[in-house]
Amino acid sequence: MRVHYSADPERGPEWAKAERRKYSSQGAWDREQEIIHEAGGGERVFSETLDRWEDRILIDPYTSGFQPSPHWRIIGGFDHGKANPTAALVAAVDFDGVIYILGEYYQPGLSPRQHVPALREMNGFMHAEVFADPSIFYKTQAQSDGRFKAISELYGEEGIAHLQPAAENNELLGMERILAHWTDIENREPTLKIVCARGKRDLQRPVYGMHNDGCPNLLWELRRTRREELSATQLVNRNPTEKIVDKDNHLRDALKYLVLSLPEPQEKPAVMKAMEAMQGIPEDDVTSRMIRYQAAMERAKVEDGPIALGRRGQMLRERGRR
């Protein structure tokens, strides 16, 4: 059976409005909640979020006065290319797990030896934990003496020996993890922020080279990221797809390796959600505050807990509730 959320009498317009804030785009909402399977074809994955929340996600290094703490963890993402650009990112992670993307390197057509001088000049890169495309650790590069070496070895011979394979390389998982940092921004701060000067936020084409003062090319790639679009004829014979178009994705891949190597963004704890639920109720109305607090705690447990399946699961859930 296919059941729309409006069949639940408790899920009216107010519920839909509040729930919609948790989704990163209209396409994602339509696919999951409105049961419009073809929604999102050709959708710009990040553009809507970046346009709407630009002032909260992006940091101008010249006007904001932002300066990362020297005590924060420094990490990086790396994607080697031959004809395509080689891309590198440097980021800092604060004590609350918020990721700040600080600088980038974006340059096509060079060998590992030619990339190394610029990478050495990239602020923080040589001291960071750098997560790279796992494919560069396989010995696929033929040498003049008949042996094969991995691309990571070629960088290691030039002094960049701290590259490590990314824990995960799945494209859709990576895009969803990035979006997870930008959900429900109306009620919380984004947990992924990008440094980029205002004058470089609307590039029409890439600006190659090293950028220690922000990430204009990363922003250019994210704004162009879109899902594959199927024609009406293709939809007759194929299921709708959420596949991401494989184009202009080199810094985006570096960001993917970086975020997938870190824990998922933390949800608000149940106690914090319950305290927020009591806002607006006078402190002297102890009974109402207690009722609202207990209801919010129960709701948080249901939302955060596993879904019980089958009779045994229902029995265990009921036993735990008692």
C-alpha cells in the first residue's frame, strides 16, 4: 500500500511545514514525503541551500574577522587528476565538530612532481590528516624500468607521504553527508562552513591555482552539482534515479572524502529538545512545563530509537516502555 502522510490526522499543514525544514531541498521532500518518485531529476543538489543560507554557510575572510584556532584539528581532502584538475582542500574542525573549509588547490594537467611545490605552500596541508581517493594507492603507473608504482608513492617520493585512503567513496552517501550538515538551519547553526570572499562567490569559470584565503572553485562546483535527469521515455522503462552527474566534481570529491572520514553531524540531545519545547511557558506554570517536558522527551526517544519490526520487536519495545 502507498499511504500519504496526510492520512495521519496528526500530520497536518503545521507538521508538514516543520518537517520540511529538515530537508535540504524541495526535490528531496517531494521524493520522500509527497511520493513523487521522479522529483529532483536535474535538480541542483546544493544550489538552493547555498543561495538561501549563504550568510550562515559562507564566511568572508576579509570582513568577518574569522580566524581558526591553532588548537583545532586540521584535516584535508585530496583528489588527483591528470587531464582533469588535481584538487586539494584544507579544513579545521572545532571542539563541537563544526567543519570549516579554509583553502583549496585546483590545477589541471601537471604531474605529481609539478603539483608538490604549490601543495607545500598551501596553509596547513603539510600538517593535516589528508584523506584521498582510494584508487591512487594501487600500483597502476608504469615506470621506465618496467615496474609499477601507485600515484601516492609518486607524491611520497616528493615529500608528501601523509596521504591516506578515504574511509568511504560512495558518491550518493557523500552528497547526503554534506547535505546533513546543512539541514534544519532555521533552528541550528550549519556544521559545515566554507571560507570564501564575497567577490569570488559567483565564478563563471574556474580560477586555477592555490587559494589560501578561501574556496571559490569548491563553491563553483557545488553550485553546479545536479542529479541525472531522465526523459519521459526513459522513465517508462527505468526507475527514477538520484545519481549525481559526473562532471566538475574534483574539489567536491575532496570534500566528500573529508566529510565521510568524520563522524556524522550530531543531533540535538533529547534534553536540549525538551528544554526548547518549554520555551514560552511561564516558569511559575510548573505543571504545564512538566507536561511539555515529558512529552518532548518521549517524542525524542521515539525519533532517535530504532524502528521495531515484527511481533518480537513490538513485544521488546513494549517491554522496554513498561
